[in-house]
Amino acid sequence: MKSKIYFLIVISALSFMFPYNSFSQNNNYEVFALKFASRNEMIPISSIAVGSTSRDSIGVCNMFWLIRENDARIILVDAGFTDSLYIKDLKYTRPDKILLNIGIKPKDVTDIIITHPHWDHIGGIDLFPKAMIWMQKDDYDYFVGSAWQTNGNTNGFNQKDVIKIVQKNLDKKLTLVKGDDIEIIPGIKVYIGSKHTYESQFILVNTKSDKVIIASDNCWYYYNLINLLPIPVGFDPKAYIQNLKRMKKMVKNLDLIIPGHDPLVFSKFPEVTENIVKISD
């Protein structure tokens, strides 16, 4: 009996000391990218990669991501936007309408992992009434508080989205995550450090074939990743570059680091239907 009690104490202590170190291996998800907005014009590469001397141009699109496991859990990474203020000059389909094209209704979405609270990533959270929102606590605190104080940085923030996320908190539909390398859902981890917003996060997902990183705006384009060049929007360019380096060490295939605005995502992976590609299964 004493040895059994001692064993249980040791196991409990190890669980307390190392709660996030073991990454669940038995959750094999399907991962999809969904394009809901795009522009016809090209933009200079120098405008998306600080330090680039390239005179070439590049396309731009808006996307969010779907993580699915036998429909038991329907997880979105980011939620797009709905505010008509931003839709001018865009080819736009509301994010919930895009999901209907693969048979997913708004009420089916169980979770939304917010990488950061810029308007084009968080504005659609109210489209999915049953979803639990996952967000870094420090990012949330800055977004709803310090950003709007004197000397705060509200670049890319929409006051309407502040109200939306606070309401989710009041409705007990918000889970705040604190820290790095944390498994928030079995087989899904979040990582911080790029400082795109105050404490933006990226996602590592287990799939049957490989691990996939959903970088979102922690890597705007494959160009940023390949050339290790930061974007012009962020709190710490050096931290952004260090995080790009970190991502490159975490997966074998760099194509599986999925950037936030690169149309190449929709030519690198097989098409499921218009504007939806399957990244891995």
C-alpha cells in the first residue's frame, strides 16, 4: 500500500511539474485553409518584408483555417471578419458561408483559436455562437485595456471587436491561455514569441502524416519564412525573426508552415472546393 501511495504521489508531482511537455499523439486531425477574401491588385514585396530589395510584386488574400477530427470537434483558427468597413474593393465571402461549402454549419463549430486580435482575424467570432474562444491572456489584456490608453498601440484593432470578445468572456465562451508550448486541446499546441501583436500565438497540429504549423500572421508569407525577414507590423522585429527560425526547426517540410496572407497556400495543396484546400490529414 505504501509503495502504491508513493507511486501516485510521484506521478502527481510529475504531472504538476511538467503539465504540457507531453504532446498527445493519438489525435490525428485534418487541416484545411479557407480563403474568404482577396484583392485583384498585387503589392510590392518590399511592403511585406522589411529589408527586402526585391522589385517584384505579390498577391494578397485573407484566410482562416479548419482543424477537424471525425467531426467530433470542429476547430477554427481565427474567424475572419464581417465589418463592411473593410469589404470595399475585396472579393469577399463571409467566413460562415465558406464553411457551408464543406457541410459545416455555424452551430457545429466547437472552438476558435485566435492567433491575434487584428480585425481580419477576430471580427467573425460572433458568427459561431457555440464556439469556445481560445486566446492568449496577455494579448487579450492588451487588446481590451492597455492598447486604448495613452501611448497604446491600436494599429489593426477595431473597437467593435473589443466589445465582441468582452461579451464572449461575459458569456463564459472565452478561455485565456497563459504562456508558451501549451497543449490546449489534445494534439494541438500554441506557441508565443513573435510579437506581431502584444502576445500573438501560432498553432502546432498533429495530423496522421505530419505536424502542421498554422502560423497565421506570425509569418505573413513564405517569402518572410525563406528569407527570414520581418513584416512591418509588430512590437519586436528581432523576436519575429527568431520565431521564424523556431518554426523552421519544428517541422520537416517548410510548406507545412502555413502563412497568414499568402495565395501560394491555395496552389501548394490539393483543392477540396473553390477557395478551400486540404493541407494535411
